[in-house]
Amino acid sequence: MTNSIRVGRVLGIDIRLHYSWLLIAFLIVFSLRAHFQEMNPDWGGGVIWASALVTGVLFFAAVVAHELAHSVVAKSRGIGVRSITLFALGGVAQIEKDASDAKTEFLIAIVGPFTSFIIGAVFLTLARLMGSSLAAPPTTPLPAILLWLGYINVALAVFNLIPGFPMDGGRVLRAILWWFTGSDRRATHAAVKVGKFFAVAFILFGVVRFFSGGGLGALWISFIGWFLLDAAGATGRQSDMTELLRGLRVADVMLRDVPSVEGRLNLQTFTEDFLFQTGKRCFAVVENGALAGLITPNEVKHVRQAQRPFTLVSDVMRTFDHLRTIAPDAPVIEALEVMARDDLNQLPVVSGGNVEGFISRADLLGLLQNRIELSA
């Protein structure tokens, strides 16, 4: 979801569009144009195109509302939400961490399909009040738009309740199993197995439909199945990783002997004498005897080589007040989540305003690899 653009902010949550969304938006509008053309060709080209565009916009607004419902409940339960991103397969709310209990997991998961169902019911009711339904096809654009939006949102609600983890239905299943077993790990592994079953079923169904004349729509079903299969596998691996790191605190694995450099050092000298000679990748920057920031190869590589002799470390360092930090008693898995979420390679470990050390993603992945090999 990194290849996306920010288009707005709702309830303090960024709304973003992934580049793949442009393709699906184009396809949906064109399919709607064909749908309205077939429904009533007498409307005229301008009315048909306008109806397709309005319907497409309202459909994606309903998808955002679905994800906003997840986000609002998550925030009400103390879980941060960074953004909502629309992409080729719908929308995804980037929630900062997993639920800590079965009730929270259930509420966050179920509210999305419930919201879609309510939206669909409202649109269908409005269409029916205007005299339109499947038995009485609409003859004017507005009820036609309402009818399509009603059925598609109800279908979206039902589809999302399929227990294919990590879809909403899979998360509902995980929450129920978690409540019954008392173990989030056992619940996750069971939900992942069910999710893989439905993913494979989607793939096979799409392939069979395609060779039976189902067209590209059948391949799209297979693609959704492939996506779910990959996502379910990733969720299972994440659960195993969490179990392997359970009980470890940041203080147990952090680097306490942190190398430092003076802020007045130029980047050329810093590169040759520190990065090239030591092989270390993270340095604390000291100014007047106090920690001022952090510098890594990432900051250096953005400065042209010809300018490095004339650029100081302090000019490009990430200042301490802008650094993400973590406490020494925080779980190691939380440090990994922060670094993955913010695309960081190192985190300063801070306690009482003092820097106790640093923790790096490379060291954590090495630790995880050791535990995987020795526990196999």
C-alpha cells in the first residue's frame, strides 16, 4: 500500500488511493455504462455516462464508509488507524496493531459488513419508494442508480462475511474461536486454515468458470482467491513470529554500546571513517555533549557525492525530537511493528528522557531467524 496518493482526511484518518485503484475504477465505470445502456438505451449517451460516473463515485464512497466503520471502532477501543487505502480489490484500513482481546476483534470485524448492509438497505428502500425493484425495473436514472448501489452493497456485506481470513468474515471466525479457546494463536491458525480453503476454492471456481466461458470476470475471482491465499499465509507466518518473540522485551535485545559522531563532522569524513571502516549503519549524533539526533546511510545517500565534503552530519541527521522511540520494557514485537509501519531500520530506546540504546530491524530479524532454525 506504499504506492498510493493522499486524497483527503476524514475523522483524522488519511484517505489514500493506490495506483491499482485507477484500473478498477475505470473498469467499474465502463461496466456501469454498459449496464445502464442495456437497461434503457433511450436515456442518451450523456445521461448514461453521467449515471455511470455518479454511481461509481457513490460506490467507492460506500467502500470508504465500510472501512471508516472498522477504523472508528478500532479507535474507540484504543487502537490507532493510520489511513484507509482504496486499491484494486476494495479498501483496507491500516490499523496500527492487532486487537488485544476477542471482543475487540469481533467488533472491529463485524461493523464493516454491518455498515455495508445498512447502506445497501437504505438505497434499496429509497429505490422501492420510487417504485423500482428487480420486478419493476427503473425507467429513470436516479432509481436505477439507487437500485444498483443497494444490491451491490448488500452483496459486499455478504461477500465480506465469507470466513476467508483475513476478510471480515475470517476475522469474525477468529474472534469467535478466540473466545471459545482462550488462545489467540490457536484461533488464528484455525482461521488461517479455513481462509486457505476458501481461497483455493475461489481459485478453482474461477479457473473452471473461465474455461466454461465465464470470461475475464471468472479470472478475477481466481485473482481474489490468490490474494486471499497469500494474505492468509502471511498472517499465519506473522502469528508464528509473534509466538517466537513472545516474552522478549526491547531491553533484552537492544544494542547498548551505541557508536556516536560529532554533528560538525562533514559527510565525506563520516562516510569514509565511520560507515566504510566500521560497517555499522546507525550512529548517534552528539552536539555540545548532548544527543541531537540519528544518522544512517539513508540520510547520506540523498546528498550528492560532490556536496558531501561541504555538508555536515548535523545538516542531514534526523533530529531527536522527530525520531520515533520506544521504551526498554516494551515487547520486542511492538518494536518490529513500529519499524515495519513507519519503514524504519532503527529505533532509539528511551527511558526517562535518556537514550539507553538502539534496536535495529536487522538484529531482530537475525534473532528471529535463529529462533526459527533452533525451534524447528
